[in-house]
Amino acid sequence: MLAPVTLLDPLRLVHGTGSDRYDCPDLATLDRHINQLRRRIARLGGRLPAAAEAHRADIDRLLDHRSWLTLPTLRRSAA
């Protein structure tokens, strides 16, 4: 069962356009959201340009979050 959005860690959430929210606990899930949005844009086929633009904006936000998740981290050495 999925947790309600209100109980999720805010660092996992990506707020899309409108009221869309994407839970991104890992890169695989994030990539799935991006692929779903790309398929929606393809299905629109030039119709409803405002909806396609909203999906592209959400993809941009997800890609920003992806770059944040893939930042290199420093390891602390044991003192």
C-alpha cells in the first residue's frame, strides 16, 4: 500500500505543475515518471499544446531532481 503524499519525506517529492506530485525515492522510480510523461506528450501528438508544455515543465523539474540525486558525495573517514 502506498503512503499518502502528506506522509512522504519532502526530499523525495517533486512538485509538478498544477497539483501534480511525484514521489521519487530512487533513480528508477524517477526515470519511470519521466518516461510516463514522455509517453503522454507523444500521445497528445500536437493536440493540446498547453498540456504538452505542462508535461515538459514537469520533466524539467524531474531532471533537476535527478541531477540532485546523482551529485557525488564525500565520504567521511573514521577519525
